[in-house]
Amino acid sequence: PISVIADVDTGVDDALALLFLAAHPDIDLRAVTCVAGNASLSQVTQNTLDVLAAAGSEAPVAAGADRPLIEQARDAGSYHGANGVGNLLLDASQRTAEPVHAVELLRREIEASAHPVTLLSLAPMTNIALFLRLYPKVAAQLERIVVMGGTAGIGNASAVAEFNVWHDPEAAQIVLSSDVQTTLYPLDVFNRVVASEGQIRELRDAACRRTRLAAELLDYQLTLADLPADIASGAKLGDAGAAVFLVAPELFGVETWPVDVELSHGFCRGQTVVDRRLRGGEAEEHDLMTPTVRSDVALTVDGDAAASVFV
Ligand code: BDR
Ligand code: CA
């Protein structure tokens, strides 16, 4: 199995991702770290423990950063519901979070793992940026970082920026420009992995605690009505699609390009500029982009097949 640590801001779709990661036989979910994003850090941590309890996972959980590196936290309650998980009432977990910061849990688990760990980032990248700066040698042991974040086209938090990058652009830039190999899972694919109403029914009818919770979360996603124009109906898997990517990469088209994050404080702040020019700029000496490192970027997906893998 693939050794995975997930960094989350649970989050309806983070919850779907955790249910999948805990259940999949090819995944060894070793730990989960929490960061402020969709909801406050304390709410995210409680949601994460509760979802893992429903998933039957005992993976250790730690709370990390309660705000971005530079700016104040801005939650997404209007989208994910006031409690971050579509206002569903989850059964309370019997467990509590580890008494260490998320960065320390990352260090501990990566050092202890017999196999190189894949870090799956499903949230603003504050914890991961802090970890890379504090423990670069431990970070060098990672297999790679798979980042749900960014967009090569249209944004969601703003016209051009995706929420996880927009919430902490400096952290995203630290991650994308690090020496660790990164794979971006941007909105271009995030928006296209969609479960049908029939698939949601299948999950609900399976009479199992975790599939029933998945169905309830997907019912919430159905109400959001935020699908790409060419997809008629269904519920977005969101972050859970990035978890599917780990086990079924053949369903995705991945290209390698320079990626840079816009850090100025204008209306493009948090945009991930994917430089897909086939040759250098026409005025290369004036080019302000600073990417020294290239990132793998998932740009296309067989959305139906990816949703089937999830179900
Ligand atoms: C990302 O932001 C959050 O709303 C979701 O959980 C996902 O990680 C999408 O932009
Ligand atoms: Ca998320």
C-alpha cells in the first residue's frame, strides 16, 4: 500500500476523502493533520476526529496552524455549512487529538515510516510550509506532495484563485517552490469528478456506516449546484478526487510545467500561473515569473471512471 499522511480542513469534501483513504486497501493512512481553512482549527480538528471514527480509522490526528502565515483566517462557512460539514451532526469521536503540533506529528510519522510517505494536501498549505521550513531533511524523505489546490483556468475563491491557495498564497509558494516533488490536482480536474444520484443511492443502500455518511455528504454537495456547464447533474467529489488520483493515476492526464503563485495584493492574489508556453517568453528578460521548479499538473480526467473508483 501507499503510505499517506493527509493534511485537511474538514470540510465536506475532505470528509469524503478521509472516508475513502481509510477504506481503500491500497492506502495506509498513517496520520491526519488539521489546519484552519473551511472552518476554524478547533472545528476542523473535531470534524476530522469524528469522520475518522465513522471511517473506523485510528490514524493519529494533530491540530496545526490556526491562521495563514500572513493574513487572517477566512472560513468557507457559506459554502460548507457553519460547522464545515454541511451542518450534519456527526457522532462524536471517543478520541482526542495528539498533544503535539501538526508539524511535529508530520516529522514523527515520516521518520517512523518504513516506506516513503506521500503527503496529500487537501487544505491551505500553512502546516506543510511550516514543516518544510522547520524540517527540510525530514521533508526530503517524502515520496512526493500531492496538492489539491490551484487552477490552470477559472478560480473559485476569486475569478482566478482556488480557495486553498487563495487562503494562504505564501504557504502555497513555499510548497510549490520546494525541492520535494509536487503534483498539483487543480480545479480543472477537481470540478469534473462527479457522483451521480444513482451512485449516491448505491452508497446509501449499502447499509454500512461509512458509505451512509458518504451518501449524506454527497447529498449536501448535490445542493451546491456548482458543476461545470457541460456536466448536467451530480455531486462533486472535490478533495476525494485527489485521493482517487493516488490509487488510479491512469485516469488522469498529467503534464509538467512551471507553476508560480501570484503574491501581490491585487485582485489576482493567489492565482497559480501555469506557464504552458511551448517556448520561452518573447521578452524573456522582462519575464517576472520566478519558477525555478516545475510541477506535475493534472489537467484532464475521465471523471466517470474516477467517480466509480470512489464508489
Ligand atoms: C478546496 O477548498 C475547500 O473548499 C475544499 O475543501 C477544497 O479543498 C477547493 O477549492
Ligand atoms: Ca479541503
